[in-house]
Amino acid sequence: MSSFDKLLNEIKSLSKELRFDELRKVLEVYGYTMSAKGGSHHVFRKSGKPPITVPKHEPIKKAYVMMVKEVIESEASDDENS
């Protein structure tokens, strides 16, 4: 299992030990780009999808991990429908 697959499994299990850079990596793989929203918050955008705002705190709170989990699930279902 690759390190990326392990990271996806951590997100799917809603791990409490995830770091901002790990979530950023996953979002960027799925086509999101990051822009600063000021201070500690960063916005990830992808055409045709709602923006996702994630604060850069360690560890990431469960609510933000859940948002990235929804992106993963949405992208997986989009791939199945293609």
C-alpha cells in the first residue's frame, strides 16, 4: 500500500492525527488549488465545486477532515459515473 493510500485511509477513518500539509496534498491531487484567506485560514478551490476553507492548525479538527473525506467520496463517485 502506497503512502498516499495510507493517507486516504487515515482521512476515511477520520484520524485525529492529520496535519494541514497532508490534507493539502490530498486536495491538490484531486485538482484543488490553495490560496490564502488571511492569517491561518486557507481556501481550496476547484472549478465547479464549492470552496473549502481549512485553518492551518495542528492537528486538524475532525470537521475539516470530514470535509476532505466528502471530497474523496465525491471524486470516487464521479469516477464511477464517468
